Amino acid sequence: MDALTNMTSLHAAALYVGLLVLVMLGLKFYVGGRRSALKVPSGETTPEFSRVMRVQLNAVEDVPILAVGIVGLGLLGMPVWYIHMVGAVLVVSRIAHAAGLASSGGISVGRLGGTIGTMLVYIAVAGALVVHAFTPTP
């Protein structure tokens, strides 16, 4: 636990960007595996494979900009606990959302929780960046 609490803001940001890269890699493998299992040629789709692609594409919509935002928090020297909070919520939310969508095309607890968690991270990151952009540095 000391390793997490003794990090700098930028190290904490790097941790969550790295974890998000691993989440994206996992989603890439998931889509590739399902493409192979369903025998869907590259560039083609089926109704079932469309949902599979959405699992990855939904993350592609949110993860890059929020990863940039988390790095921005680190560069601004936000408290480490804050970066851990938004980073952990985002990682868990994106995994929950992907698992929920992968298991069902309809509403699921994973999708709902993942969407709410991701939206909360958007608000927390955007709010902190805007407020701290106007905060004088010591």
C-alpha cells in the first residue's frame, strides 16, 4: 500500500493510463477472438458481431480523452488520492461496462454501473482541470 500512497501525482497518472492501456488491449483481444470464433472476415459484420465491436468502440469513445485528462491532473500536481480515485473508478467502470455489454445487448448492471462511473469521472476530471487551471502554482 505504501507504493500507492508514496507516488507523485504524475506517477499515479501513469499507473492508471497504463492500466487503461491494458484494458484496451484486453478489449482488442476479445474482439479479435470473437471475430475468429464467429468467422467474420475483416471489414465485415453480422448482427452478433456488431455488439462485439461495440464493446471495444464504447471504450474507444471514452478512454483516450479521460486518459489525457488524468495526465493533465498529474501535470497540475493534483493530490495523489484524487488521481487514484478517478483512475480506479474509470478502470473498474470500463471493465464493468465491457463485461455487461459483452454478456447482453440490453440493459445490464455492468453497463449501467460502467456508464454512471464513467460519467462521474468525466465530471471529476473536467471540473478539477478547469478549476486547477486557474489556481496559482506555489
